[in-house]
Amino acid sequence: MAEFASPPPLPQEDNKDKHAAPHQTDCHHASRPSPPPPRRVNHTYRDFSRFEPAVVSSNRKLVSNFPSKLHMIVSNPEYAHVISWMPHGRAWKILSKDLLVSDVIPQYFGQTKYESF
């Protein structure tokens, strides 16, 4: 294991003005710039579970990836007896695995295996 040399000690200066206020004393680390304030990211949760899809949708084009398709399925009232949002709106639950595989998955995906869903 490599040993690192400790930095040389800071030179000691005579404190010529012994009556100076504490914030006016000579201090080597006081001249260093202060670090920038930490970046803040807004992590505010927005619950859109009670909004109609037209209110929530944006001008972005429709994407046909798995999360988009799943959101369309879970938000469709026709499938509320098969798959639905949990009351808090942050998760979903499959209520009928058999109906999901036989009626819903074939309409949105090219396969009909539950395991692949």
C-alpha cells in the first residue's frame, strides 16, 4: 500500500493586531473560494391518477413502446375488471390473469404469453 506524504504545515504568521475582531484575523483557509451551493432537483410528486387522459396528455407523438401500451391498457375503462390502477395511482394490479392473456394482450402485443408480458 502506498503511503502519501502529508501536506507541509501552513506558515505561522504573527498576529500583529491582537485587538482585531475574530472575523478580521488572518486565516489561510478564509481566502479559499467557498464551494458552490448544492444543485436542487424538484422531486415533487404529481398525482395524475384522477385526471382524464386528455388533461394529462402532451403534444408529444404517441410512442408504441411497452410503457406506453401498458399505460393505455391500464387507463382504459373497458379493462378495469382485468387490470387497473391502485387507488394512489402510482401502481397497477392485474385482477384477472386469464382475461388479460386472452382478451387484452393480443390487441396490443404480438405475443400472448403472460410471462413475456
